[in-house]
Amino acid sequence: MIMDPGHSAAFAYGAETDGAEDGEMGSDALDALKERALHEAERIAEALVFASSEPVSEKLISGKLPEDTPVGVVMERLAERYAARGVNLVRVGDAWAFRTAADLGFLIRRDETEVKKLSRAGLEVLSTIAYHQPVTRAEIEDVRGVATSKGTLDVLLETGWVRMRGRRRSPGRPVTYGTTMAFLDHFGLEDLRDLPGMDELKGAGLLSGRVPSNFQPPLLPSGDELTDDEDPITQLDLEELGLLTPMGEAED
């Protein structure tokens, strides 16, 4: 009889068999079976991530693995296998991707051409959004102390690093902005909480010595969920913002 992967995994991960109940299978044999099932799951996960040009969510990977497979264990084991290689398996938010090892990045960047560099204003706005999200255009201007042009926000939206999150429940219902998974991926961050902290920013000379001693960066959200004072963006909102035609088609 040929047993498919789903059946073999179910056997390996907690399914009690008659043989196991009767003590016919020794612990060594059971461990070997579990190891074989984990190895096969690693191969499946490896193929899924390798074939994708974008980070692959852990949820999607789990859906492709045999039932009851511990996807977290599988991905951590696979990441460990790649830790000392030229290509690493890295977590990006709740997803996984293969990326060039950090110490070899210079070999790749040497041949890269930057199509469009962000202006100083663009970098400041991106930093403000990253550390204060969800944040409105008016709030960005309050932080920076200068007006923010629509063109600067448009450029950041085009990079894919910034997105419109929702609309603030306040007069005028201004749009709120936040960063994307592409932002985390580009800057090698696993989570927003991996952004440089106060000590790192001071060490890099990016904070003035006049910063108050009690100043602390804002608390960053742990996920993409809307906050209590945000509403989701609807199709009517997109039409109002000029991002959709009245027929519902996206503007070029």
C-alpha cells in the first residue's frame, strides 16, 4: 500500500496507531519517522519560498504542508540550515523569503543601479511614517515642522514602501499612512519593532544632542490591523481620492 504525505504526516505528528499502542514500534523508529516527515515538510516549504519572487506567508506555507505539520518548527529548522550559506532564509513580518547573506550584500549592490533615489524630504517623510504610523499628512507635517508635498507621498507610494492604511475618525476623515511588507523586506527588518532605537539613532548621529532626556520613540503596532480611530478605505473612498474611476477601475 502506498501512503500519501498527508497520511504519513498525520501518523508522525500525534496520530496513535495500533502498532504504537501495542508497543510494536520502538521510540527510535518513531523518532526516525517524525524526522523523515519534518525533512519532507522542509523540502516542500523550501520549494514554495524559492519559487516565489515575494515573501511567502507562513499561513500559505502551512496550507501546503500535510495536516498537523508544525510549520514554525519546519521554518526555523530550514532557516538554521541556510544560516551559514550565501543565501539565507529570513522572516519578513509573518512571511519568509530567501535573501543574500548580509555579509555578501556588497557583491550584489555593486552591480545594482538605483532607478530613483529618494530626496532628503522623501527620506524624512518615510522615517516619520515608519516611526509614527498610522499617521496622517497633517501629523507628518507637525513632526517635520514643514509642509509635505503630495508629490513626495506619491513617490513613496510608488516605491511600494508606503501604503494608505485607512481614514482617521476625525473631521475631514484624513487618510492614514503606514509602511508595507516591502519596506521591511528592503531594509532587512523582521518586524517594525526592529527599527533602530534611541541609542542606535544617537550612535549613528541621527538625533540631536538637544533631545529631551525623557523623549521616547512612539510605540509601534505589532501588526497591520486598523486602530480604534481608523476606518477601512472603501471603493467610494478610492473614487473620492481619485484612485478609482466611478466605474471602479484603477487609474493609471
